[in-house]
Amino acid sequence: MPEIPPTLTWERAAPPEATGPGPWIEIAFGEGDAPETPVYIRETSDPENVVTTNRRKWDAFVLGVQAGEFDHFVEGVQETP
């Protein structure tokens, strides 16, 4: 497992009006925009457990989300008020 830089800036994936501890997913990007630049993902309820991927794979995932490739995972899931 790669070393997690202590200076990362974590971005929380939560609605702007969200309050409380979550749990929320947080994303941090390593330095640079190269395809192999690390991308770090964690959950606020377990911040020591960090999953690492790279910028190329992250960008492919984001494009897949935008294209609706993962919509079937949320079919029937109820949104909480």
C-alpha cells in the first residue's frame, strides 16, 4: 500500500446542505495531472482506511457515472430526506 501524503486536501462528496458526520466519501488527488497520479478515496467513518487508484482510472469512472453506466446500482434505492 502506498504511503498516504499527510498534506492531502480531502474533498467531501456530500450535498452542500448536509450536516453531521455522515458517513461521507472523501476524495483527494495527488500532485500533478499525469495518468498515473494517485487518487485517494476514504470514508469519513473510517479515515485510516484509504483506497488508492490513479487519475486515468478515476477519470474513466467519472465518465462512466456521467454516461449512466452505473445507474442500475441505485434502482430501487430510496433517497433519505
